[in-house]
Amino acid sequence: MVLAVLFAPLAGAQIAVPGLQGLPGVNVPGLPGVGLPGLRRLAPALTRTLSSHIQTLEQARKRRILQLLRRYPRLLALDPAGNPIVRGEILALGPSAAALRRARAAGFSILRTQQLSPLALRVVVLRTPLGRSAAFALATLRRLDPHGTYAFNHIYTTSGTVTAGAVRPLAAPAGRSGAPSAAPRPVLGLIDGGVDLSQPVFRGATIHQHGCGGKSVPSAHGTAVASLMIGRGGHFAGAAPGAELYADNVFCARPTGGSVTAIARAFAWLVRRDVPVINVSLVGPANALLHAVVRRVLSRGSLIVAAVGNDGPAAPALYPAAYPGVIGVTAVGVHRRVLFEAERGPQVMFAAPGADIEAARIPSGYAPVRGTSFAAPLVAGLLAPRLRVPSPAAAHAALESLIHRAIHLGGPGRNPVYGYGLLAVGLPHFQPRGKKSWGGGE
């Protein structure tokens, strides 16, 4: 079963599987070090090894979630599928006055109301009755109001890691040459952790930050992702250096950071400012509020680029990347092989470098990064100059432009491993250590 899941979509793709490289006398296309002549003999051991690695990938994010729950048991809980949620909160999308009366009669109370005016959405956050689980509370509200829309307040997590240690000094920022362009600068949006504006790679950049009550709460993940979008320094350049960035911090170093209500608020803020391309390197489960927000953002003619996640090749799809219309991005290493931990499926639209690269880190310098989190901002950066203002027709044309430029991998046409193909391999900051080289390309 595991072999079927992994090999069926690969058709010429290559993945790096720990523990399987360099096996003597075997060489299978799509799996370095394992060959068809020896596959039958190795199949049982191979299946066990791959199953072990897949289970490890699926459990990695769950372990991080459980660690959070142990630290903050009064603030966080799990939904029936094991996804993290804000304890004691249920979201009601545009409930009627009658529905709220029935909810109060059943023991619910109104915690707060969130007006997402740019998206024409109103969200009422309800407190669950004392002693009732979130699952019971959600089922109760749906029974009381069958035509209403209710959801958990899910927590979304980042989809990549910034390596601690092994920091390379940051070179002096590269200067601009030539006359300034008369064209307006591209504009990008970022929904992530906070960006460290003091990082030298952002010197001269225009970054508008939002969230956390106006306080600066920088994060390693948000800073790295932003640098891959607009950063500039020495040999380093993001995908859209010099672009204007609107960055909303949805984490703020809070236990409930990354909640769907925070992400919805961030989207509303970006839409209010007519941001045409928005990067979201966060992952989590399907959620009715998030889906409604995504639909409205896309209908206005903005593009949403999202990391597909690192839960492994056989894991269920993660959101928002898996919503229709969202540009899901997977990650590859320097040899243009998809990362083994990257998710696969119809949600994958493009691939971009997400390993064997570096990004800016706090407080200065570069550090290695890995994960689909760091591939998505590269695609967002490539879209920015192609979509200057939100427009459904222009958004379609921008996307078509990238499809035509993508380097096809894994066979002709779109496939569930690489989507339409690989982008961003020729950017100047992709100069890996040693003799490896990305080569040219978009």
C-alpha cells in the first residue's frame, strides 16, 4: 500500500528518503539507490522503512501540537480529528438574531463580534457552555440552526524550520543601479509571524506591519519568509526585492496565535489595502470561516499563495493551500527533487526551492531553511510584478504566465508532486554551499 501511494504519482520524480540511499546494486527511477531488479527482494524492508518515515512525518506536527496543549491546557484543546483549537470557542458566521437567542437559551454566551467589513463577513465568537466539549457544542449549534454556519476556532501552524546555529554573516546590502523606474512598485501581502525590521536585509524596504496591538513581535519564521519575498543584501535577493510588503502578524507569541479568527482579520486588513498577492505559509484543517474568507479574497481578483505542508506524501491535504483557487506550492532541494516531507495531491500547483537555501534570520545573518513554507514566498514574489492591483482577469493572466514559464518535472502536464512545474531556480540568492548549483531558470 505504501509503495503504491509513493510510486504511483512519481513518474520520473526523485525523492530523498533517509535510510534508503546508497543501497548496493539497486537503482530505480524515482528513488535513488533502489532498482527494479532488486525491488521484489527489497519490497518488504522498503515498505517498512517508508512506512516508518511517513509515520514520523505525520506525527511531527502532532507532537508540536501536543507540546502546546501540555503548556496551555486552559487555553487550547483538540477537535475530534486531533487539530488544535482555542478552548471554549465556537465561531458563528453571520448568525441571525433568532439563532443567537436559541444559542443563549442553550447556555452559550457571546464573547465578541468580529466585523470583517472588506469581506462582507460578520463573525460572532461564542463561549461554549461550562463543562461541554467543543464537539458537543458545535453539534448543538448546528442542530439548533441547521442552515447556519459554525466552526471551531482552529489554530494554524507554520510549515518549515529555520536552522538554529550555522549562521553566515550578512553581506553589505546591494545598491540599486540606474534610474528609478516610473512604474509603481509591486505590492505583496504576508500572513505569518512578525518581521524583524532591524534585520539588515530589509534596509531601505517599505514594510507595513499589523497585528499584536501595534507592538513589534518579530519571529524567526516570519522574518525568513519575508526575506525570501522582498529582502536584498550582498549576494542575497528575494523574489521581488524592492516590493512593498504588508505583513500581518497572526501569532504575536501568544498561545492562541495562528487562530482562524486572527487569519481572517489579517485577510480583511490586506483586502482593505488592495494587496494583490498574499502569501500564507501556514497550514491546518479545513474550516468554514477560512473557506468563506478565501472565496471572498479570490473573488476580488487577488491571488493567495500557500505552502502545501510538510506532513508527508500520504498525509491528508492541509489548508488553505487545498482550497480551490489557492496556489499551493511544494518544495524541492538543489537536485530538483521534491522534499520527502512535502505533501502531494491535486492542491500542488507549483514547486520552488525549499531546501539547500538560506534566508535572513534574527537579528542578522543568514541561516539554512527547509520546508514548503519557504517555497511559497518565492512564487508569491514572482507573481507580484505580474499582478499590480486586484483583478480577476489580470490574476488569471499572471497565473498563466507562470504556468508557461515553469520547468516541467515528473512527466508532461500537471502532476500531484510538482504541479505545473518548478519556478524560481535562477534567483541570485540560490547559491548553495559547496559545488552544488541550482542552474538557470525563472
